[in-house]
Amino acid sequence: MLVLAHISDLHLDGTTRATERAERVRDHLWGLPGRVDALLVTGDIADHGTETEYEEAARLLGLRDGDTPFPVLTCPGNHDSRAPYREVLLGEPAVEGPVNSVRVLDGAAVLMCDSSIPGEDDGALDDETYDWIETTLDGLGPDLPALLAFHHPPITLHHPLPDSYRLGDPDRLAALLERRPRIAGLITGHAHTAAAGVLAGRPVLVGPGVTWTLRLPWEGEQVADRDAPVGLAFHVLDDTGRLTSHFRTIA
């Protein structure tokens, strides 16, 4: 059984408010008394994509010294910038190509995919990333379950803001899922609201935002609830390949 903690959209910008909210969820997760296999962070870690913001993220998430109770897995969002993200968070050369990586944890693989388009808010998995997904899955063998993690949801969430900037060409992703039955689900962020849906028969799980929570159209005209508690999720992939999710808030 794989247990993933999941946060998204920290939007670290050097302000006390952003830092405090990120530290609040970090302290909660670091203090959990039970087993979690990894923390997954699905993008918009930085607000402006600067080296300074990533330095703070590395400190907050223990990425610099590895002082964490479990691995921390990340993928970029539309507010992130590939070169400083790669250099500061991953310790890799500061190049501009898609930031894709994989981690095998307790009998399952987590593929962290780059759905960002440099300079734009829209999302896309480009040809290089699709090729990487296919090649990576082939290399993992026929029986290992897998999860795909990226920033932009590929489904309609019924709010004009995230629906204006969702993942492009979801039919291509659906076709991949049809060919790859061992992909157990998709884990995303971007929308700042905990949500769940389905694409090609697979669950799509959208993590809440750390920095603020999206108000849905029937909840009022103001889009961002900046006073909402910090949100997080726990995703459980069991030995049958079934994915179950639990959502929590931290006051």
C-alpha cells in the first residue's frame, strides 16, 4: 500500500503570509505519527519563479539537506520557471526543457510530469513529455502500478478561472490512459480547490491550494478565499490498484 501526502500551489513570494502557510502544512506533515511514503507537491511552488523563492522552498521542504521524514517529490506549475527550479530544487543544470522525473515507492511508480508552457498560464504535456511517459512506463515493467502527477487538471471543474487554463488536448491523455491500464490515476493542482473527477475511467484528483482556496460560483463573487485553512490530501494506492483520497485542512 502506497500512501502519498499531497500539497499544491504554495506560491512562495517572500511574504510572511506565504511562508507561514507553507510552514504550517510542512510542520503538520513532518509531525505525523504514522507512515507516509512521500510528499507530492504539484506545482506553483514559487509565485514568480525566482531563485530566491526556490531557495526558500528548498529550505522549507528540506530539499537542500535531505532532512525530511520521507521523500519530497515535485513537479512544476505555470508560475514556476524551469531553469531556476531545476538548479535550486533538483541540483541539476539550469536548462529550459521539460522537468520530468520518476520515483518508485513501495511497489508503485510516481511519474512527475511537466505540464507548464513557459511564459503562459495554460497547460500542456508536450511531445517530449509524452515520449518520456511511454518510455518510462516501458522500462518499469508490465506489472508495476503507476500514478501520473502534473499541475494542470485535464477535466472541467465548473469554475471559469481554472477552466480557462486547464490541460490542453485531454483526448490525447485519455488515449494514453486507454493504452496504459496500469496507470491508476492522475494527481494535479492548479485550481486551488480540492476536487475529483474522471478521465478515461481513471480518477483525477485535484489538490487544494496552500496559499488560498478557490470560491466556486455558488459560494460568492470573490474568487480567492485567502482566510480559508490550509488544505492537503492523502492518496492511498492499495494492493488491488484502487486509489482512495482523503482531504484535510489545517486551521
